[in-house]
Amino acid sequence: MYARTVVVTEYERGWGSRVLDTLYFSNDEKAIRYRNEVNAKNTAPVAPDWYIAAELGDVVNAPDELVR
């Protein structure tokens, strides 16, 4: 099944960044909604010492059991 990915990344000052998870969504609407929910928590005017952000990734062929 083709699915849109959302990549969730952790950022920490002094340590850099790392991908926490890659999630698979059955359509763009669900992926965009999830991305917006995660990023809605990032309201500081400057980047804090630690935060998590989500971004839309590629469309990939993913196993059905991984798709939300």
C-alpha cells in the first residue's frame, strides 16, 4: 500500500538531532493533520534547548500493518 510518511525528529542543543520515528499514513490529509498536531506544541519565539518536530516525508510502498 502506498503511504505518506511523517518523520518525527528530536532536536537538542549541544547534541544535535535524531529521527525518533517514521510514521505511515494512508492519505495526505491524515499525515498533514498529525504533522500539524505535533508542530502546534512548538510555540516559542526562538528554538528551545529541546523540542520535537514533524515533517512530511515521501510517499512510499509500506506494509499494510504499518499504515494508519
